[in-house]
Amino acid sequence: MDLDLAQVRAFVQAAGELHFGHAAEELSISQQALSKRIARLESTLGRRLLDRGGQGVRLTEAGRRFLEPARQALAAADLAVAAVLDTHRPLRIDVWGHLYAPMRTLAQVATGEPRLELGHGRDLPSVITALLHGDIDAAFGRVHAPLSAELTHRLVRLEPVDAILHTDHPLANAPAIRPAQLRDGVLWTPGALHRLDFLHRFAMAFGIHEHAEGTNLGLDHFLDDLAADTHRFSLLPADIPLPPHPAIRSVPLIDPTPLYAWSLLWRGNGGHPLLDTLTSAFVTEAERNRWLEYDPTRDWLPERHSTDAGTSTPS
């Protein structure tokens, strides 16, 4: 039985949207054309894949069984086309977690590679969507659940973070701070705490109950808001170059030292020839700079990570 990939793509899009109008718009075809393609696919298979009724669009049992293999078939077809046509296309890579400046690490690894097309400004859910749709080839940031089963990631850097606080904060003059000492402070976050996985887990792990939220408008604005209250503190990578600010001090965290885990994320079937090159460059840089050193008696991670490709396991 030979399947028409246009019909399969129509089904997969409709199954993802559960709305024929939205699916047709994403595929740049009419809703009538979408319906015809799915009907022809169902006729070929001899099974109804989608139920369309007054309560909207729903997958049938056959549709649920067919969906994942259908996605894999489309991904394989896209890779076949890319192997022929995209050999000279830049590798499209996006980042997230911009307050923690992921471009610093990416630039260190990718310097001199003219075939990288860099984006920025997404959050993890947007990156996952872009990867699954094929809009980008890879992404770089902190990975946390939930992740699609179609994606793979590799841990490439564990970065210590410091406490940043007002110069009049009670702990500002300490040579180092234990996370537990911040329990009575106010954690300042560039957005809703429940959306900032690392900071959220840090607060839960060390009993920090008070927090205040602002808007992520860049590092300068973030530091100005942090300096508005002498009881506020936040976290930033230890080696990030802070802009001059008379009211802000950075102090190392110890016993344990929190580590921010950076990962490279891509579709499990890869696809772009530069992806292996980029992964190898990360591995080389990690070995040179000892980026993956971790001592559970000294360091704190919100999740256990593996240096091999795969998913992380919550601790």
C-alpha cells in the first residue's frame, strides 16, 4: 500500500490541531482541500481516522495508532529531501533562557562557523514547537520536562550560579553564601516564578517562600528592579559580565553550589549535516573547560542529567 504524503501530512496537522480550519491555515490550503486529503487517506486505509462532530474533531482508535508512525514517516521524508536539497543551508539554531545569556556559550563554541543561523527570544515550549515543525534544526538552553518523545538532548555545560543582591542586603559583604541563608530573602524573578523552572526548583529546595516578579526586559532593567528593595536577591551565572551598577553585588554560592544545566536539543532523527559538527564542538569545549564537572557532595542540580543523548530523569 503506497501512501500519499500530502494526505498523511494533512492528517497529522489536523490531529495536532484538532481543528480543520487551523490545520488548513497552517498548511496554506483550503479547508475543503484538507478534508478531501484526509478522506482519501481514510479510504486508502479502510479506516476512519478522525471523527468530526458537534463536539469538534477527535482521533479514533485507528487514528491514535496511526499518528506516531505517520509523524515518523513525514520526518523521514523531510530528511530525504533535506539530504538532497539542503546540503548548503545554514543550520538554524534557537536559544531560550535569555536572562542567563545562552549566546555566551553558543558563541564560544560556534565561533568561525559561517553556516549557523541564530535566533533568540523563544521560551522552551516555543522551541519544542519550532523543532517539531521543522522551523529550526536545533536549540540550546535548559531542558526540563515535559519533552516530546520525538526530541533528543545532550547535556553540554553545568554552569555555577552566584547570588546577586543589593549592596545593603544583610549578606552582601559575605565572602560566600549558602543557599539556605537566603531563606528569609525575597527572590526576584524576571517573570512568573512557576514559569521559571530553575528558580522555582531552587526556591522549593531551599525553603524560600517570598518572591517578587518583574518583566524580562533585559539585564540592565532586571538589575534596576532588583536594586529597588534591599531584601531582594536573584541568581546569575558566575562568569556573566555584569554591567556596572552601584547598588548590586555578586556573591558566590557554596554548600552546595547551584549548577545551571545547558543542553543541546534536536529532533531525534537529526537531519542537518552540521548538527554532528556542532555536537562535537560542544564536547571538545566541555572537555577543555571542564564544563561537566559535578560533585553531588558539593553541587546542587534540580535534576539528574546525563552527558549522553537522551532525556533527563527528575531527582
